[in-house]
Amino acid sequence: MENRRKHLTYEERLIIEQGLGERDSFKGIGHKLGKDPTTVAKEVRNHIQFRKTGSYGRAFNDCMIRKDCTIRYLCGKRECKRNCSFCSLRSCTTLCSLYRKKVCQRLLKPPYVCNGCKDRISCTLEKRIYSAARAQKEYEQVRSESRQGIQLTEEDGLRLDALITPLIKKGQSLHHICVNHMDEIMVDERTLYNYVDMGLFRARNIDMPRVVRMGKRKRKKVQFKVDKKCRIGRTYQDFLKFMEEHPGLPVVEMDSLEGRTAGKVMLTLHFTVAQLMLAFIRDANTSQSVIDIFNQLYRELKPAVFRKLFQVLLGDNGSEFSNPSAIEFDAEGIRRAWVFYCDPQAPYQKGAAENNHALIRRIIPKGTSLDGFTQEDIVLMMNHINSYRRPNLGDKSPYEVFACLYGEDTLKKMGVELIPPDEVTLHPSLLK
């Protein structure tokens, strides 16, 4: 049958109620619904409503001797002229020592309810009624309760805690953990977030940086750090036009991360397609330090590979990028890249790099001085970040995507290494 093994709807319950009122059998009702008769029987028995109501002109009374009983004054009211068996106060069923409950024998066999009983109008016994509205309400309540609470045994909770908490302490997200341990966890990612929020694990929300809400950023005044002449022909509008004329060219977003004022600065180069990021520590935020890094990459990668990777560069208006020609051309005047600038105070135009900086800030919190870090520290940090799997990369890491596009030999030349998933650490403890 088409409707087998499906929950009953409210309309189907109305058909059951109507069938019972017409004294139809479970088999007949099941035929109308296209369901097995036992399904109808279970539905009726599971949702019987008990009603202690009398009949027209007669109060409820289910005592076995109610018809012949002449007892009076159980309630203490001597002025009462009626037998207690007819009293609406139910003193007969609650106070009388001779009370014995009677159950209608018809209710012991199908249909188990009084819906279609011809004697219902004159019966004073307890009624058993099937109501479609009441049954639907009870069904919805049970369904709701079944989806609430913690569906987890103590053993499973301890097992998940032993697996998940150490990885969260390393700075890994639950998504990253679920991707790498899908067959061990066997629980939905959203459910794990709920478990952490309810305090079932040793790890807490405070251990997951993305869960803790950040404060609003302070709006800075619009200002230009460099001479506008270097931006002629390299504005963001020029960038959009150039990309429209040369579709498919890879874009690398370049930016700087500062520590304390006048201290060391980090240059980041973000490959937008693979989401892989390189980072270089510099003693000062100067234009020459940026040029030196590009010259170093040009020598190590060789011209052909460099031109393939760094075809289009998009940076902000920082003074460190104020000599675009020295980046675009090599010492012999051969073009090796195209440099463009975002609009002033528009970091969202290179949002991919800005988002990746959030991972760096998990390891080196904002405001931390960079003076104590070496290039080896920065390379280690970026290796962990580039090995961190991303949902928008099909749960692959930037390292894996970049390797598919350009090969692992290129990654080795840039000093990039793959970190095993369970060893990925996005926490300040990595560099301590």
C-alpha cells in the first residue's frame, strides 16, 4: 500500500473518528485509509480519552449497584431529598464504602471506544472516546518531546569528549573535526555545537573563537597613506575592467598585519582560488621590504612559475605598496605581474585575505607584538592554517587544492608543508 509506514495525518484521524461514529470496523476504516487494520486499532487504543460524564438528566455514576442503591446523606446534607446515586457531587463514587466500579463489557473488544454506541446517550458509566483533534495534539506533543533533550548515553558522551575536547583545545572547529572523524563521531555537527553549549564536554564555547561574538569595529577616518599618482590606472575599477578583459586569471590579495607600533610587520599573500596564504615577517612596514620579498620569490620559483602564480596582485592603499612598478617588473624591465589597489577604506574588496587573517589572529591575537617571532615561526603557523579544511573548498584544505592546481613541487619551493588533520593547532600554544 502507498501509505504504509507513514505517520497518520489529521485528515486521516478525522476519517477514523467518523468511521467509529458510523460503527465501521477497523478493517473497513483501514480500507478507506489504505492502511492495515492493526494500524487503525493501535491508533484508537493509543489515544483513548476517558470522560466521566453522565447522560441527559443523569449525573455520572459507574457503581455496580447504582440502579438499586437507596443510600442518602453521604455528603452530610440532611435536607437533600435525592439518593446519592443521582447526585452530581459524585459523593456516591468517592465516599460510599459499598462502591464497586463497573466497566462496560463492550469496551473490552473492538472498537474499544464508545463513539458509535447506541446506548451512549443514556449511559452514566465512564466513557472512552476517540477524538481526532485530541489524538493529533498528543501525537504532535510526543513527536516534539522525542526530538528534545540529550539522546546520548554516558559511555558515548565520554567517548566523544575524549575525542573532541583535545582537538577544540588546539583551536580546531567542530566542522574540521567532523570532517576528519566522521565515522567515529556519528553525530551531526549542529548537535555537537548544542552539546558543547549545554556543557556536556570539558571544552566550552569560550574555547571556540568563532562562537564568541566580537565587538564592533571602530570606524576610521578616510585618509590616504600614499601619493595618489601610483594608483593611476590601478584603481579597483581598473581591476574590474582588467579582469573582465582577461577572465580566469588568478588573483593574489596582498595585505599587512601589524603588531605593536613601529615593530615588526607581517606581509600576507592570499591565493583566492585555493585560499592558500603565504606570510613573511618584516622588520619594518616599508615599500622596500615588500619588493625584496617579491624578488626573493621570483628567484626561488623561477620566472615561469612566478608569472603563473602571481599574474594579478590586489592590495590596499598602504605605504608598503606605494611602488607598484618595482613589483610588476623585474630588474631587466620584464613584466611579471599586474598590481591594482582597492578603494580607500574598502577592505571587503579583498575579503578573502581578511577572512583568512581571522585564523592568524587565533594563533597571534590582535595587539600581540610580532617582534619575538621569526620567519620559521610564521612558516609553521601558516602550515597549520593551510592544512585546515574549509567547507567552501569541499572540505579540502588549501594545501590540497593548491597542490591539485600547481603541484606539490611548487609548494615545497615556497616552504609549505602539510600538517596531519589531528595535529592542526590554531591556538597561541602553537608558537610557545
